[in-house]
Amino acid sequence: MNSVVEPRILQKRPETVDRFGLASTWERADAQWPSHEQRTLVCCRVLDETHDVRTFVFSSEEGQPLSFEPGQFITVSAEIDGQTVSRCYTISSPPTRPYTLSITVKRTPGGVMSNWLHTNMTLGRTLSAFGPAGVFTPSAGPARKALYLSAGSGVTPLMAMTRAAFDLGQDRDVVFVHSARTPDDIIFAKELDALSQMSSAFRVIHVCEAQGEQGGWQGPMGRLSLDLLRARVPDYQEREVFTCGPEGYMDAVRQLLLDGNHDPARYHQESFDFAETIEVVEAAPEEASAQTCFSVRLARSGKTFTIESSQTVLAAARKAGVPLPSSCSQGICGTCKTTVLEGTVEMKHNGGIRPREIDKGLRLMCCSRPTSDLVLDM
Ligand code: FES
């Protein structure tokens, strides 16, 4: 499970104090892009960040502003070698610059989508994407003092939060500790350093596992450790922690913070390790006996299919040849979020949907099983 902490109910604070953690700050009534809605994005810039990381900047096809929260992701899809491949990428640009949207992608050996993007995505090319989703956002843990911990391309959601805070003119007390393999692998190094020059409340610490080809790295060497945290961020226990990086890194960070008596309720993490897969095999239903069949109707398209009580809606739709948006198939990413207009389901998710969305009638189709006939808002 990747998002481990349910978002809390937000305390109402005066707008002049800090709007950063309020989800409503990022909602623009004129620019909603629901997570289940697929749109075409047009590539308008490609930037080399490091030797194997590029930022791809997109605008909407119609030139309309795009609404999202810092830390959210989009699910992009492309036809690669005759197969539809989907992959989640965090938006690295801030919602305070709504006319473009960036993803920052590391070319990984064997990574189908990352290699395709690096090779094919050039100015004017288009990409299909489902709308922003995810709960790894400032509203998951609004706080005056934060500690951002990232490794590798896990820097992207925290960069979006950082850029948004600076764009809003908010002098947030943030320590940003980013781990990289070598100095040559530090993503956004110059921008982070420049931002730290602009505010004494924003500190950046880069930790490198090894010297790069140039050598001469003067900063901390090795991996993030409790000793390093105690020495460089002595008030870490007072800070809301946001972590993003590979699973192994986040496991180590979580343990390190537990050892350091940091409150787990103030810990939030995100990872997309699951998303390099093209298709996820549906887990066997817990109860395979006493099957009941129900009907599912998609209100907008008029399509219908039948579903057994042990099946998830996503699995039944796939079996019936009805495409529904999905990515992780594990209740994590939120891509399959859909409003249930009529009927009831049982849903077991892994953090991909917020309580307020459930209250509004939304459900995740990949981890919802029917308990009656259904009508979905699709
Ligand atoms: Fe990711 Fe359903 S596909 S939550």
C-alpha cells in the first residue's frame, strides 16, 4: 500500500494565514478535469534535467487551464508496439501555472513508457491522459513545518508543492532532503538551490551515494540516516513528513523515522512502483461460491454488461470488452474513480480515494464489487 495515511479533516484557517493545505485553494470551477476523463495533451516543451531525466511540458488541446492539486498525478496512455500502455506520472509543475502541465520522467532500463516518451515525445506531439488523481497533497497533512524526503524521481510531487508555495508567496518552513545516486543525478538542483536563496525558511539538503564523474562533492555522502537527520534537521519530530521515492527507500525512511520517535500519523508517502506494469492480474475473489449476477449500465455511453458478485466492476468491464480508465488496479492511484448513480458496491481500497469523495458517491471500480444492479456515471 502506498498512500498510508488517510487525509484528515481540515481545520478552517483564515485565508491570509495559509491557504496552501486547503484543497479548495486548487479547485477552479472553470477548469475541472475529472480523473476518469481522458483528454489529449499537446507537448509544447522538452527540457533535459539530467543525463537520463527529461521534463515534458504539455498544454491542453483547447488551451484551457488545468486544475489539480500539487502532488497529484496523471495517468498517460500510449499505443506502444500494438499494446495500450498506461503509466502514472506525478505532475511536477504547480497548479499556480495552470495553462501548462509538466511530467518529469527518468528513462529506466526496460521501462516501456519512459523509453517511449524519451524517444518519441517532441514538440507538437500529443499524448492521451486521464485527469489528475491522488491524495499525496498538502491537504493530507496541513502544517506550518514540513520535511520533504525524496529519492530519485520521487522529487517530482515535492517539487510541485515547493513551486506552488513559492508562487503563492508563502514563506513555508520546509526542509527538503533529496537523495541521489551521484551529484550528476540530482534533479532540479539549480532551481532548488535558487529557491533556497530566496527564503531562509526553505532549506535544501542533497545527499549523494557516490561521487559523480567530476568528483568534488562536498555535501553529505551515503544514504539518509537518523544521524544525518538529527544533525541537519534537529526539529524533525515537529515536522509533517512527505516522502516519495522507490519502495526500498520509503521502507527505510519509515523505519528510520519510527526509530527516531517521529509520530507516524504525521507521515505521508507516495510511490508509483506499481505502475510500470501494463496489465495487473485480478486477485482471486475471497468468496467464489454463491455467485449472484447483476447488471451494470454506463449512463452516458448507454453500454451495459453483466457482473458476478465476486468480480470487481473493472474486471467485469474488461471481460465484456468495455474499456474503463484504470492504472494500478489496486485501489491506490484513483484513476478508476467513478460516480455510482444507482446501486451499491462494497469497496476495499488502499488510499486512492478520499472520504469526501466517497461521501459524494464516488467509488474505485478496480476494488468495488456489486451488491445490486449498478448505474455508473460514464
Ligand atoms: Fe488505480 Fe483503481 S486503477 S485505484
